[in-house]
Amino acid sequence: GAGVSQSPRYKVAKRGQDVALRCDPISGHVSLFWYQQALGQGPEFLTYFQNEAQLDKSGLPSDRFFAERPEGSVSTLKIQRTQQEDSAVYLCASSPLRGSGNQPQHFGDGTRLSIL
Amino acid sequence: QKEVEQDPGPLSVPEGAIVSLNCTYSNSAFQYFMWYRQYSRKGPELLMYTYSSGNKEDGRFTAQVDKSSKYISLFIRDSQPSDSATYLCAMSRIQGAQKLVFGQGTRLTINP
């Protein structure tokens, strides 16, 4: 399809395990964002890439969270030594960033992470 | 206090009613305002996208932005059961790709 694709859709892990979440943005989209959505809340910003450069990681809650986008396309969000409070839906969004002016972000369906 | 405040509801109205959804915000630097619709277990879907103050209409949907009051609204006319979802307001600060700041979301149910 032509939309943002995320995998896996659901992930269950035991506390202390490491997890990796994948995002395939819309083809050609320069900007890529990760958000965390807790149950009953709006998404909260985690980090932002422009091509392969991570320009903003101010929303990452701890040094256990790490994101990369090595070739400027697919991105991976990694969480080390998971904790129960990491349970949430992790959303990826992309936007084209053509010229000046803000471009709307298009979201994937997210990865629902449950930490037992 | 959160930068963006949105009543979480739930809001339940009969089919055909006009629905009004609102958000307030505190940061006057916000310039871009969006409404997203989110169905259960799906990602947010962009509905409306506006810049600065004014109105924008798209079919049954109208978005209003009042920057002087730091208040934005989404109106849905002739509401349908398929409009039942969570509606999220979002906003961002400046030009270029910038992080979105979301409200909590309002859960809306349209009863047939």
C-alpha cells in the first residue's frame, strides 16, 4: 500500500527484554516522527528524523529508548530493558517536507506494546 | 497544565445532529492546527488542516481557529454512525516539519 506501514502490529514482551519496532514511511517522505500513545491519551512526541539525521530526540523518556533511520527511509525504535510503563501504542508518521511551509503528517496504525 | 486541553468526553449524540468539538491551547507560537480522527486500533487520520486564524470547510466538516482566544473547533454536520471515533486536535509551532502537540482526544458516539 501507499501508507505508513508499521510492524509488528502487536508485541508482548516480558519486563527487562529488549524490543524493536519498525516503521516504513510513505515513499519519498523526508520527515519521519515517532509518537507514544498511552491508553485514553493523545499521542506524545518522541523523536524526529529528516532523512537519516535525527534532529530532535527531546521526547524520548529515557536512555533506554533509541531510534535510528540509517538510510533515510525505514526507521527502527528500540527499547532496552523494557518496563511496564513502556506499555503503549507506538505510532510512526511521515511527511514530505516539500519546500517551505508545514506539511501534514500521515500516521501508521501503530505497534501496540504490552510489557508483562 | 498541558499545552493543549481537550475534553475527553465521552460525547454521545443522535444521528443527524451537529457535533461541536473544541480545544484550547496556551502557547501563542502555535501556527498550524489539525484535526485527526482515530478509530479503535487504528492510527490517526488527518481530517482538517488549517493555518493561523479563520474557517475551513470540507464537506460535512468545518474547522475554526480563533488565535486571539487560543481556541479551535471542529463542527460535524449531519453526523453519521460512521463518524463514531476519537477526535484529536493537534497543533505545531513553525514552518518546516515540526512535532505535533495533541489534545487528549474526545470520544464521540453517533447513535442511529
